[in-house]
Amino acid sequence: WHFGEEVAIDYTNSDTLSLYNVGVALRMESGKVDSAPMTFQGGCVAPSGAFFSSDVVLQAKEVHSGGSFTEIKTLWVENALFGERGDYTFILTPGLDVEGVWMAGVTIEKTR
């Protein structure tokens, strides 16, 4: 995954009242995980076109291994409110080249 190369992830929202924790996950080739922090620019475009962005930092200490791949996850935004119904687009862009990335995505979990 190369510096400046965007990955876009779409999410359709119908719940405008609940709060959610939004995380970032990378699935990587097992031998390619480095202990140095990886910094990404994260952004979200709401259905109305409103835009939110902030840095995301992933560390290898947040690792879940599955044989040939390793998954690294981190919390990005806590207690987010998706105040509009419709399609949101999350955009992740690496700050440096990251070798061995198979998948980049977001996790969206309703808070209790």
C-alpha cells in the first residue's frame, strides 16, 4: 500500500440516534508486521457531503494472528453519531508505504 494511495470503504447508515465506536483494521502478511507505529490520514464523507478527517495511528501491539495473515486494529473515533441516513464513505490514506497489506477497513460497533 503506497503513500498517498486512498482506500475508500462505504457504509450505509439508517440509525441516526445511536453512538458508535469506529476503528481501523489492517490485514497484513504475517512476516511483514513491524513494531513501529503506522500513521494514516482517515476521513469520512457524510451523505450531505460534510467531511471529517483526523490522523489514525496503528501499533503492532494490537495484533490478532491467523496463520498466514496478521490483523492490526485500533480505535479511531469513540462515540460517533451518524446523524444522517444514507451512504457514508470512509477514506484511509497511508502516511508512508506499508508493505504486505492485504486489506484495509473500518470497524463500526454500536456502543452500549
